[in-house]
Amino acid sequence: MVETLRKYSAQNILQHANPKYITKVDALTKLSDTERTQLADVEALYRFRANDYYLSLIDWNDPEDPIRHLIVPHIHELDEWGKLDPSEEHQYTILPGLEHKYHSTALLLVSNVCGAICRYCFRKRVFLQTGKDLLNDLPAAFDYIREHHEITNVLLTGGDPLVLSTNKLRKIIEPLLQIDHVRIIRIGSKIPAFNPQRILNDPELLELMRQCCINGKQLYAIVHFNHVNELSDVAVQACKAIHHTGAVLANQTPIIRRVNDSAEILADLFRKLSFVGVPPYYVFQCRPASGNKSYAVPIEEGYQIFEQARARTSGLGKRARFAMSHASGKIEIVGLSRDHIYFKYQRAARDEDSGKFLVCKRNPDAYWLDDYDTPLQSHPLDCYQ
């Protein structure tokens, strides 16, 4: 196994240099002077970050290029809409950087940097309020997890955990390996799309992942590919390298306007992900975060795109669920009738609400659960009473 990891690294250090980062829109020479001037106000409000590798995936001759929409600021981000904490994560914050919303899962915000910054990001506050939401007191977080035996899953997120050096990651992961009741460590990361060289050029990172899997824990790498154009050869190699450590991979993406808001494009993503061993996991409703209006698709339109995409795939390509991360829980959108839309709590902040169905009158202009009239509620067990 170790030799396999070394092989991936040795092959790719020579072939793929680490990318150079770009943090100013003025450096995007492919944009016109007018465009760069127009985007200065957007950049002043919401940070820009990319790298030369990811920007190389853009066809700059195509104004509708999906990668361009994902990473290059847009003047529509100045439209007033949404809020900085759309899922009200502050309600579930135990200490800065540690959230405990669901009974068995603790979430650690371990980084306030990403390989690049998605324009639809729902945690813009992490980049705007430097350090405020970041986990800085690791011992306190580990003590909390040790004391709460119901926590079997720990999710590392941010920002992006894989932006951290491997030494910093080791200081987070190794103590978790010593907590018996923690059985799963999840890393949520878009680095395989943004900077696959980070994975391929660091054998110590791959070895750390392998150590998770041979120490009685299961490592899950929840990656973020939004469009098939991100699945370059080197990105697929990075996913394969993670897989060879014993980690299980799955993908999640929101439905994003002008990126994957068609059944054909989304189905193509599902198929190609399943071909490379990264089956789709969740497709999310784009959260109503500040500046996100032009990236969001109404829920009912999104549901129809999602179901039509699933109908075009087979096998593992059908595993995705369409859901929203609402303040009250993770809610799956499960159906539409002529007059109603149907939701189900996959996991609720209050355990007693998990599994409940919500029935609402249809509203084609709804972007979030809160846009619907007060829903009717029922529990699956009600069907048998």
C-alpha cells in the first residue's frame, strides 16, 4: 500500500507543478479592462481566490463557460439577497469552530481558506470574519467530543481542510483516532477539483489518510465536483490516490444556475463520477447566502432537473438525494404533485423530527423552505396508525 502511494506521488511531482494562487481580479488578464473595473466592487465585498491550474480549465472564448461562472466574480453578486449564515449554524455552535447540530455528528471548522473561492459559497462569513468562526482551541474541542459518547462521526470542514499542511491536519486527526466512540472521520473538500496536485504531490498526506483506515476508523472524503469539466485527468488521479488509502469517496454539489442547471449536464456529472469511483451523494439546494441569488435555482425547478437527471443514469449514478441544509435539519425534497411539494427530514436538529414529512402548497418562486406557507407535518409512522 505504501509503495502504491509513493508511486502516485513520484509520477505526479514531475508532471504537475503546484499551482500559483491569484487573489486579485486585476490579475485575470483574459477579462477586458471594462470587466475588471466592473468587478472591483464585487471583489471589495466578497473575496476572490483562484489558481492558474483551475483557471486553465476555462474556455475564455465562451462567455457561458461553467468553470468561469463558478470562480470568476459576477456583478449580480451585488444584488441584495440572503444572509451570511443562511443555515443559522450559530445556533449549534458549542465553541468557535465546533458545531453539534445532529446527535451523532460533530462538525469542526478547521480552516478559513479554500483552494479557490466558489462564487456561490454559503460560508462567505468564514472569509469575511477572519478567525471568528475558526476552530482555534483544539484541546477544548477534543474534550467535548470525548465527553459526548453519542458522537460517532466527526466532519472536518471550513474553508477547506486540505488547504492545511499535513502536519496541521495530523494534529487534528491523530487525537480523533484515539477516541474510541468516534468511528467515522469525514473530510469535506474541493481540493481534488481546485488543486489535485496538493494530493498527488504529498505522500505524507496520503499516508495520514491510510492511517485513519488502518486504525479502526473509516475515512470518508466528501468531494465537490460541480461540473464534468472539473474532472480532468489529474483530478481523477487525485481521487484514485485517495481511494487507494482505503478512504471512501462520494460527491456533493448544489444545483447552480449556468453551471449544472440542466438535466443533461447534471446526468453527465452523475455518470462520469460513478465511472471514476466517486458516486454522487447529495445534490443540494443552493443556500440563500448573501450574494447568491444569481446562482440559485428555485426548489421546484431544481427538483425537476434533479429527477430528470437521475432518469438518465443507472446504478450508482442514481444514489444522489436532493436536499437542503436548513436551520432545522437536512431536508430531502421527495416529490411534486399538481398542487403540493413533499419534503422529508433526513436528519433533524431535534431527533424527534427526523423522518417527518412536510407537505406544502407549491410555490414556483420558492428558493428555501421558509418561502412556503406553514406546512402540514406528519411522521412516517402515522401511515400505520
